[in-house]
Amino acid sequence: MKVPSFIISALVGVILIGFAIHYLQKLEECLCAQGKAVSEEQKANLQHLKRIEILLLILLFANLLFAFQSRLTPLLSTLFFFVTLAVYVIFVMNVYKLYQSMPSDCECALKWPRFYIYLQAIIMTVVLLTFVVAILLMVYSVASKTTGVSLKVKGRK
């Protein structure tokens, strides 16, 4: 029996998100992350990131469920899409705050899951930028059809 590739990638995603949650938990308990230089806002940021990682885990399971669902309503699909985009935006902002606030000499912050969290944020940023460009192209397409304005490329007839 052949296992579908999306199940394997989901399993890998679950494992990596588990490592990220464990890393954030350990980082919260770390002495340099609890020092006087660390504000309540930074501690709250770590809490937000753990919650968002858990939410990403839930979204991953929901995505798996949707993969097996033969009929998904457009409303539910659209709602899932916008919830996912909102989670991506919040995650990227919180990872940036974590990156800015963590001391460079904090030994426990230098573990490998940090790079996975950064990679998650980079991928989510690319996805968000892709959707912004797609929306701008759709708006331009609709506007050019209604107004008759189009881009002319030099050298083409």
C-alpha cells in the first residue's frame, strides 16, 4: 500500500512543529531569556509564538482532513484560507519580534529549532507576498477590462 506524499509531509510537519514548541518552551525557561533585560512583552511574545505554533498544528490537521473530504463548501474553504493568512501574518510579526529581542549571547537561543522557526517565517512571508501580488494582478485585470486600459510592451505588435 502506497502512502500519499501529503500524509508523509504532514507527519514531518507535525514533528517539526513539535520541536519548535519544545524549543519555545525551553527558551521561556532559559535564564538569559528571563533576565532583567527581557521585558514582559518579550515573555508574552514567546507565549504568543507557542500558541501560534499550536494553531499551525491544528491548521495542519484541518488541512489533512480537508484533503480527505471530497466535497468542501466554498465558504468553508474561503474561511480556512483567510484564517490561515491571518495566522501567517501574526506568526511572521511575532518571529520578527523574537529575532529582535533575543540577546545574541543567549546560549539556549542558539539551538537548531530557531532556524526552523525563522524558515517558517520566511516561507510564510513569501506566501503572503505571493498573495499580495496575485490580488494586485487580479485588481489590475478587472480594472483593465472595465476601463479598457492595458499595458503596452515595446517591440510587440
